[in-house]
Amino acid sequence: MTPTENTTTRNTNTTTAAENSHKTVLRSSLGVLTTATATHGTGRDGDIPLPRLPGFVESAFSPLAYEAARQCLAERPGDRSRTAVALASTAGDTTTADLASRRMVSGRVHNPLLFMQATPNSVLGYLSREFGITGQMFSLSTLDDPLTELLSMADLLLEDPEVDRVLAVGVELGGSERLAAVYEELADGRGHPAPALPADAGLAAAVLLGRPGNGTPVSIRSAEAYENEPENDSGTGTRAHLGDIQSLFDLAAAHQRLLQEGGSHLLVTGSRAPAFLLTADTEAKTDARNETETHAHQ
């Protein structure tokens, strides 16, 4: 992933997070405003046709990232000028990378649209234009759990008094034997397999975060991975492979359930990995539901 744009109103950067044994934890609680997921070609219930985005071809990466982000921003529009965005993926748009490589090996003319290094930043630019987002924007490549990286980034960004919300998006694609070899090399003998998805499949999940209180129906804070589980809930979440964004899907499912039932939920991202405790705020939950219903009827 490489940066394609750096303006006075929007900064798009690329950060590579090296895997290490010291996991970053949240310094403060965050408010979960809303969550969304989008899947294509996985065989799961709820798979969607890929949205058509101008200038994006072949890959599910950008359409799925856009769809998950769109759902969050449609439900909680907020102030787009005070919204930052962070997008995480281990290897980026691997579908486009594979296609560009096959064309080059076969001697075919290069298609300038198959520029996989710019895809994450390009879809961020598209989101900023479509939704009027002028806050900071980052694309992250990480070997660690994407949820942990995104929450840590949101925690940092919300220290800026000019940022009120952070839209965090994770994307995972299926792939070819070539991608499996890349993941094997990245795993470096640690036994993480490649994504168990069909080659044309993809997953995306998004969470819109803010400061706790101020109408946020659910809060999330760091928790010890092995602390006692809340009496009314059980901890969930396991990490199957590098780049797995299942923990983001687990967060989205827990968020929806807490909105309906209240209580708390312990989300564990993996063995000896960070855990997070989600807690429903009954009063804020009611306010958020009323706000959503009002927006839906406008």
C-alpha cells in the first residue's frame, strides 16, 4: 500500500505494524456508535452483489469496504468534517495484485486500473468525496489482529480535539495459491494459514467509534484476556489466520445484541491476545435508537 494523496484537508498515510509480543491496549474507553458488515461470494447468509464503483474493477476489496462504511455513515451521519477513517488489511487488494501479475507474465498490456498498491488509499479518497469526510485518513497493513490495531488507532485519533468520530474498516479477501504462499511467508513458521475463502470472495466490517458518553449506546474498553467473564455473558472470538477480520464481525454481532438486550460482552481476539469488554448504556441506547428511527423517517 502506498500513499497517493496528501492535502491540507486530508492526509492519507500508510502504516505497517510489525508483529510483536507487546499488544497495544486502549488507554481509555471508546464509544461504539454503530457497526456494519458486508460479505460477497463466501456462501454465508447475507452475501451481497458487489456495488459498482467508478474506476474500481475486478476486485471485491473496494466495493465491500465502501458498503460497510456506507452503512455506518447512513445510520449515524454526524459531522463528516470531524470524522477520521482508518482502513486495515494484511495484504491489501490481493485480487488486483494477482490479476496484474498474471497479465504481466502472459505478456499482455498493463491495465492502469490494476494498480493494487493504491487501492486502499483510492477507496478512502472515494469515501471522502462521496460523504464529505475531511478528517485524517489512514490505510494500515498489519500482521496483528485488525480489530486491535483499528481500536488502538481510533484511541489515538480521538485524542485530537478536532476529531469526534473514527470510522474503522477491515477488509479480507480470498485468494489464489500465490496468496497462500505470501501468507505462509508472512506467518514465518507460526502456523497461520491463508484466508479460508474462495478466490473471488471478500469480507468487510466497519465500526464507527467516538468518545464514551455523549449518546454512544455501547462502550468498549480493554480487558484482561483471562479475566472472569461477565455473569450474564460469555467471551468469544478466535483468530484463525493472518488477516482474519472475524473479531470485527464478532464485535458487530455483540454490538447488535447489546443494543437489544443490554448487559456486557467479553470479546477475546485470540489466545494470549488482547480482550475487550463491551458494555451497553441503557439510557444512551434508547437515545440512539430514537435518533436512528427519526433519521430513517426523514
